[in-house]
Amino acid sequence: MALPQQSSLRADATLGGQDARLPLPPRVQWWRLGSFASFALAWEVAGRIPINPALPSFSETLAALARMIVSGALPIAYVSTLQPLLLGLLISASVGVLLGVLMGLRPVIEWLGAPVFVVLQAAPVAALIPLVTFVYGIGLLAKTVAVCLLALPVVVLNSYKAVRNVNPSLVAMGRAFLATPRQLVTKIILPDAAPVIFAGLRLGGSAAFIGVILAELLITPTGIGDLITYHRSTAEYAEMYAAIASIIIFSAVTLSLLQRIEVRVFRPENRE
């Protein structure tokens, strides 16, 4: 006889008569394609009316994107943009997870660190970037700091909440089997918190993309920010929208891949 909790889990997994692990039905894929096609059609119509002289059509933006890729302007810009992005992500991931885990394990560190990162997460970071420029200049270091300002609080707070919300019955079981504090952390707490920690890294990556574009627009125009600023100043709006669309597509694809890794490695019960 199945326990009530097991029955509810099974009912959730088979909601609507379909196992959650089965592939998405074809109609869902068609709805997604239809959504994108509707957006592209609305953009095309709005650009051809035109609603605004600064709004190119979807086909013009797509052609501009192809020209920028073939000419090499877009790949060169991404080489410059990815440097502070990857550095900021690496620092935010390593330092953020460490601080978040320590905050979850040690109340003293929680009392000292949690208010700071809560304020940083709620603060308008765009208003802090001029201060970053004043302190660190306009080079790579300033842009990396700007990325960390957005990504680090997200990673820290998610790691902290992941550790604090570990299943207490698992910890009690470890203590009952006389596990040492180190074994509790490495064999029980961290494995149980790993899915939420990785989700925090994915959300931190999303914030990092925002941070690097803000840095390139507000600190010094380089990379994708330079393309956006230049084409806006020369009224080449198709190229400007193409640069904006490229970073949106790049971030969406990257975060989608991270989500697939998260589901495959940490949440196998949610596999499609």
C-alpha cells in the first residue's frame, strides 16, 4: 500500500494523464514555433508601417545581423564582451558559493553577510556603476566589478538558502550514525543543496549578462555595447537592433543549456 506522500507525488508526475518524464507533445512545440512566428510577423508589420522611423522591420534586422556576422564585426565584439563576463562569472561562482555555504552553516557569518547581499541585490546597480568607474577606472577591472555586483548577490543568497533548507531529517540521520561535522557537510548538506546552488549559478549568469551590457554602455563603449552605441549614433537602426537581438539570443541559448544541464545532472525527475 502506497504512502499518501508517495501517492501525491505520483499524481503530480502523471498530472493530465501524462508522465512528466515523457517528451513534450508535438502541439507544444508547434505552439512555441507559432509564438515566435507571431512575434516576428508583428515586428515585420510594425517596421513596414512604420510605427516609428527608428524601428526597422524584422527582415531588415535579420539581414543586418547576417551582414555583421559575415563582416566579422559581431564575432570581434563578442571576444571583447566575453572577457569581463567570464571573469565576473568565475569570481561570482567561486566566491559566491563559498560565502553562501558559510552563511548557511555559521550564524555569525549569516548575521554579518546576509544584510549586505540583500541590499546589493535590491540596489539599483546602474546608479553604482559611476562609482565603480571613479574607483577602478574604465578598463577590464571596472567591467568585471560591475558584473560581480549583479551576479554575486544572486549566487550568494541562493547558496545560502540552499544550505539553510537542507532536509533536516537527512542531517538528523547523519548525526544518528555518528557522522563528523565534515562528513555532514560533504556527504549530506552539499549534495542535498547542490540543485538549488546550481540554479543560483544559472540565475547569476542571467544577472551577469545584464551587468556586462550595463558596463559596456555606461563605463566605456566596447564589444556589443560599442556596436549598440555606434549604430545608434549613426542612425543605423537595423544594425543596432541586430546587436541587441544577438546578445538576447546568446544569453537565452546559454541559460537554456545551463537549465538542461541542471535538469539532467541534479533534477533527473524533471527530465522531459
